[in-house]
Amino acid sequence: MADGDHDLNRGLRSPLRRKLLMGLAAAPALSLLPRNAFAAGPATSAVSTTGLAVTDTEVTCGILHSITGTMAISETGAQQAEKLAIAQINEAGGILGRKIKIIQEDGASDWPTFAEKAKKLLVNDKCAAVMGCWTSASRKAVLPVFEQYNGLLYYPTFYEGLEQSKNVFYTGQEATQQILAGLDWVHKEKGGDTFFFVGSDYIWPRTSNKIARKHVENVLKGKVVGEEYFPLGHTQFNSVINKIKLTKPKVIFTDVVGGSNVAFYKQLKASGIDLSKQVLLTISVTEDEIDGIGGDNIAGAYSCMKYFQSIENDNNKKFVADFKKMWGEKTVIGDVTQAAYLGPYLWKMACEKAGSFDVDKVVAASPDLEFKGAPEGYVRIDPNHHLWSKTRVGKAKPDGQFEIVYTSPELIKPDPFPKGYQ
Amino acid sequence: MKNPVQTLTKSVTVNDNPFMKPIEWLSLALLALVLLVVLPSLLDAFRLNLVGKYLTYAFVALGLVICWGYAGILSLGQGCFFGLGGYCMAMYLKLEASSVANTKIQSTPGIPDFMDWNQITELPWFWKPFQSLPLTLILVVAVPVLFAFAISAAMFKRRVGGTYFAIITQAIAAILTILIVGQQGYTGGINGITDLRTLHGWDIRTDSAHTILYFVNGGLLLGCILIAQFVKKSKLGRILVAMRDKEDRVRFSGYSVAGFKVFAFCLAAAFAAIGGAMFTLQVGFMSPSFVGIVPSIEMVIYAAVGGRMSLFGAVWGTLLVNWAKTSFSESFPDLWLFGLGALFIAVVLAFPNGLAGIWREHIEPRLTRRVKGLRAPPPAIVPHGAPAE
């Protein structure tokens, strides 16, 4: 195939070209609109030099989450928060005078589909940025795509670390940010010196527990009396509950995910373990999960996150109210949902600082940006593309909310490749 | 492309049972034309790569036509062989991508990153053969075929067949998935084997590499169609059909039924494995989500939509279903699964013999009438007693 043919085809069908034409056609109509409807931004040629889908009035942003399949329940909140943030940004005049246009794709809980759709968003739609992914597996699948086509991904989930890419900003916590402060707290306040680890069997719990074990053994001088893993979706936890009863750990430390959570906490309660007496610290239960588990089954457990819906500050009050207004009174907001909400804002700030949508310039402008309007308080982007954020410990209440019992005094530095924990 | 048709037109008069009927040559030429000329010139690199990915499933569908359509063995575990082929290729590519220079930040440089995360400090023995490309290319087909042989020999020698066999293959697909997910230090777990970069130093992530791989894929697929056609036309193929329709009669005639069944199953596995390896090369990773029950059943659906008695139908069916999947999901991210479901229901209700049935009933007779001097095709073979419609 002659390369020329390809270029010609691509040129004719390029969405950018089409949009430009449509933009031109709409130009006379624009003059009829009230003048103040558009904040006049800098010329398109100045803010976009790499062929991204940026017009005089619009910039395209992709959203890539699972709308169908097993992960849909978890990813819905993230996707809703991103849409809320984008709607708010548009209402306030957009980015560099351009409204954000959303192109949404469904990853369908299937990692190769994520890769296919990521490629579509970057190659076909020329998205200036993509908000998306939830599981580590989906991120691992799209990572080579973003690196190859020099895209920009804002990834919202707390995750295992051990990764740092020029093309990704991680708006959730990496493992040390989430775990260490929580373990310190449980050691100091609850006298936790013996631990039992229970996790789902994949990379995030394995890596988190590895870090937790090193911290317990080397720093807290405690002991890990058991460490058990179960396949994703596992629902029979009686054997491990018996082991917990035998070994009598001071703290049960869990990173069981998804539907397994429901079975685990129900069986724990049924076996007579009273969470008001037995300390349980989890790093995988947010308000979203409690929705499924049932508040009564998990009341008394401690969860270690950077955000809880019950945080008392003005940013959060407004965020919670806006979120419920857009998506319904019954929705709950978990840690990842809030982290997803940060993505569009961090992108906006970086674009405005860079004065451009070009990925390289946005990436270069991002380090040390501070976002003071974050519901979790304020956050800062580290040069390693992760966020500085606080760690909080919440106690689950029967109504499905958390009572915050501890907040780290300072922002904690992200450390995706922790020395001494590998 | 007209030549073979003409030469064969002449030979029809002398040969009662040609390798391919003129109409089949025409189908092959049409398929080759679309795959190797029309699509590459119409589609941009991204869409062409997508079609390449769809075509890797067509290998599996092709195997199912022989195994299910002709031999009557319904396998709901073809994902196993697709996955094993893909994993073999992915292991080679991963080792190449994990050179000491690329993995400096790890505790143990030179091993794949997921092994390092799982505190493995030495390359496991079964990864070692995949350091060599020639050995990998052999193992890509050999591992799945040996696995298929072991399963099918054990089952068919004991005369386990029909629905029981289908259920067992499904169970094996589930077991293999659990094994891969559980042994993440050795297999990459649920993430699969990701971030594959080069094949013997050749960067497989570029657009030009994707285009070349597309043509290799298309060529291999046409080759597999010819092999399948050969099997179908030979005495072997007739025994397979006979076995499907009246197994006991074939057995009493002195044939070893089990042997033929094992052969058909292994051939389907070999096709699936080639598809899996090409998938890994074109998509750039392999994960357990291709090994399990859902993809295995989807692959049966491709064959069913295409028409399970038709080699070409299998390819068209795979293309149609996957194209529908992609375009529905791009246009209606919230509703696409319903659209896809509606497509299946429509096909099954209106065209029980799939795309091939439409072709055979409506297009082929007209074409045949047009082409002078051709005999009318014999009536379509209607399968009896085939399991699990």
C-alpha cells in the first residue's frame, strides 16, 4: 500500500477536518449569539500544534470507563464525577476559551477492549486528554497505547504503584500513601502488633500487602500471623475466618475487592466476629462498596482512604451537593469518584499554565500545580505524576457513611517506587 | 483472479469431485480480494489493525466449522487454544521486551516485570524455551495441539461425546483461566502479559508493522481455509460427516471413530493457536480474558452466525459480528449490548444457517444460472443429529 493513499484517506476522513468545516459553516450563526457567551480564547494555531481535536470553540476529551460488564458498578461513579467536572468547567467558560466536548467509549470490563478504545480515542478522535480506566489491568492494557501515540491519561484509582509514565497522571493514591499512615495509626491508637492479611488475588492486593508486611515487620516491629489470597469473585471465606479465629490477630488487614467484599463481611459477621471489638482495617472499602455490603454488616470497621463523603469543608459540601443534583439523591461518593473529579480540573489548570493543549507542554506544566478546590482539601502534582494528598482513616457507620477518626497532619509525598519496601 | 475459475470450469467435465467447485473458487477469490485489496485500500491504519484483530478470531471459527460443523464435536473451550497460542507468542515477546537494559529499575533486572513484583528472582524453567524465536514458533502450535490431544484422546477413547464433551471443554476453559489468574508470578495474572514491543528486534507497534502483520495474518487465514477445504474434500472429511450423522455405523464399518475425532479437534486447536499468536502480535498483549468461557462461547457464535457448515461463512460471520460490536459500542456506549443481542436473535430466527445459508439459498443459485456450463450445485447438506443447535 502506498503511504500516500493512507494519508489522503486519513485527511479526508479526519474528524478534525470535518469539525473545522462544520465550524466554518457555523461561523455566521456565531455572530448572532450574545457576545459574552464565548470567552475569546487564543487562536487555535497557538494552542494546538500537534493535530489534536481543538477548534476555535471546542476541545475534545475522551472518557473511557466500563459501562457494561462486572466493573460497571465500580466505574459508574468515576465516570459521573468526570462528567460533572467537565460540565462545571464548561459552565465557567471552558479551557482557554474552548468548551470541552466529551467522546465516551465503553471499555466493557474487558482489557483488550480498553486498549482498542484508547487507540480509537487517540488516533481517530484525536482527544486532547482522556479520563479513564479503573482496574490496574485496564491501565496496563492502555499504557503502551498512550505512550506510543503520546496521549494524556488521567487515572483515578488508588493502585499498587511501581509505575510512572510520562503520559499518565495518577490522581488516586499509590500504595505507600494509602497504607503506611493507616498502619501507623492502628499501631499507635489500637495497639495493633499482630496482623492477618486477607486479599483478592491480583497485583494490587499482592503489592499492597508486600508493602504492609515490610512496614509491620521492619518499622512497627509487629508480626504478620497470616496472609491469604482468594480469586476475584470468590464468595467462600469460612476457612480463612476460622484461621483468623485461631490466630487471634489484633488487626485484620483486608484488600478484598468487588463482589467478594459482600460475602466476606457477611460471613465475618455471621461467624460472630464483632467489629466493634476486633480491629479491622481495610484499604478496599469505600462508600460505594458499603452500598453493596450493607452498613450493618461492616459497621465498626476502619477504612484507609484519602477521601470520605463526610469530610467537612466547603469544597466538599458543594461537590456533594452538585453531584447529587446531577446524578440523584441516592448516589454515594467514594474515594475513587472524588479522585476522578480531580482529573478534568488538573488538566484545565495545566493547559492554562502551558497556554496550550499540546501534550508535551501540558505534561511539562503539570508538576507542582496546586488545586485548592479539591473536595479532599487541596492537592499538588508531584514531578513523578502522582498527587500529594492526605491519608484519612474512617470508621464505618451503619448508615453507610464513615466517621473520620484520623487525618494525616500533612500532605503525604507519593512514592511509587518505595525504597526498602520492594 | 479469473484464471483459476476458467481452468476449473474445464476440469469440471472430467473430474467429478474437484478440490473446489467453481463457485467455491469464486468465494475464495472474493474473500481474498476483500481482505487483501479492498479493506487495506479503504481503511486507515487503525481500522485495518482492528480488522486484523477480528480476523484472528476467524481462525478459531474456521476450526469450529471443521470440528463442530463437519465432525459434530461442539467445543465450548476453543478460547483455551487461542489463549495458549497467544500466551506462547506473548512469552517470547515479553522476554525480548524485558532485556536487562529495559528493566534496570527492578530488583532482579532481566526478568519480566510482573515476576519481579511477585518476588520471583529467577526465570522459571518453562519460560526458558521462549527465548528462542524458532522454538517459540513451533511451540505456538505444538503446546495447544498437545493439550487438545491429551483432552480429546482421554475423552473420545472413553466414548464421551456430544453435550458431555461440550461441558467438559467449558470446564477446562474455566480451569485454565483460574490457573493463569492464580499463578500471577508466572503468568502475569489477571493483567495478562502486557507491554510487548519487538519481534526479533522489529518494532511491532508501528503502523507499518501493523499493516505488514495484517497481510501475514490474511495470508495465513487463506492458507488455513485451503487446508480446511482439503480436509473437507478428502475421504477424511466424508468420514467426519458420516461420523457426525451415524457414529455407530462408522464404528461398525471398522473405523476408529476416536482417532478421527481427535484429529478434528486437534486441527481446530491448531487453527485457534495460530489465531491466538497473530492476535498477540497485532494487539500487543495477551490476557486471561481470552481463555475463559465467555470468549469461547463468543467464538462459537461467530461460527454460528457465519453458518457452521461453511468455511467462508465462518470468516464473514466473524467479521460481521465484530464489526457490529465495535460500531454499536462506539455509537451507543450505553445500549450496544442490546443491539448485538438483537443481531443474534435476528440471525438465528431468520437465517438458521447463518450468512452461508443466505448465500446458498439466494445468491448462489443466481450466480450459477449466470455462469454458463456449470451444473447446479447439489442441495445443501442438512446436518442430522448434530449436537447443540
